[in-house]
Amino acid sequence: MNHEINNTLKILKEGGLILYPTDTVWGIGCDASNPEAVQKVYNLKQREDSKALICLVADDRMLKKYVNEIPFAAKNIIDVADKPTTIIYDEAKNLASNLIAEDNTIAIRIPDDEFCYWLSRKFNGAIVSTSANISGQPTPKSYKEIAPEVIKGVDYVVNLHHEKICAKPSSIIKLSNSGIVKIIRP
């Protein structure tokens, strides 16, 4: 795994795109603070950049780098969630402007996955994580279902868990600083 993390880190630092297994589905990723890299993700997915992307961070401490305020309920939601849960936070910061939604929110997940944890930790930053498909196409449940144009469109494919069958995308909850909770994707 260390070899794969080191190879992946090199690509992230160079502004490249990665294809990697996450705690949910295979993802297309890049440095979440690099606007040019984020634009490459939108281009590869053929997705409008008005549709914000999810990013992954290693832990609560890293999360604080990217949002002004972490609502108290966020910790409770993360602790009690029985499946991967992405939270949309208000007042995003220190991220590529084309990654942040028009309402200044950002979707972030702390993955329960050893590779993603160590990759984000060693990168010391947020990593984009969006499903490895062209917009409008089905989300692939395994590496072998990923379209060839997606595989060819990234700079590095992580050589781990190619046999893994992914459950499904994470739940998404919007949690505003004012205390309003909205379930976007159960």
C-alpha cells in the first residue's frame, strides 16, 4: 500500500488526476485546492462546474482547515452513521474556488478506508472524490465497470482493490451553521 500511496501522492502534487478506490465507489480525484486539477475532473466527467464535487479528508482536525465552523451535530452524525456519510458544510475555505458550490458550501467526507485515510494524511490535504463515470452514466460498482475513457483520462490508476465490489455512494446530509439539517441523498 505504501508504494501506491507514494505513486498517488506524486500525481496529486503535480496537479494530475487519479482513479482510486474509496470507502464507497471508485473515484476520480485530485488536489482539492488546485483549480486547474479540479477543472480537469469536470472536463473528464463532462460535468458542469456548477455541480459541486465531494472531497475527502483524513479526520476532524483536517476538516477544520476547510470549513469556518463545524456544527456540533456533525460529530454526532459522523459517529452514529452506519454507512459512509458526506456532510455539506457552510463557509468553505482553502479549497479551489471551482470546487465550492455557489452558496459557499462544500461536501466533505471522512472515509472509513485505510488507503484514503493515509493518502489524505500524507498529502496533508483534501482530495476530490467523485464517482468514476461520465455524468449521466451509471456509477460503476467495480473497477471492471469503469468506462475506458475514464481510465484513459486520468494520470494514475491506483493498483489496489480492483476486485472490490462497491456498495453504493455515500449518504449526503446538508448541515447548515444555523442548525438546519437536510437529507440530500439517503
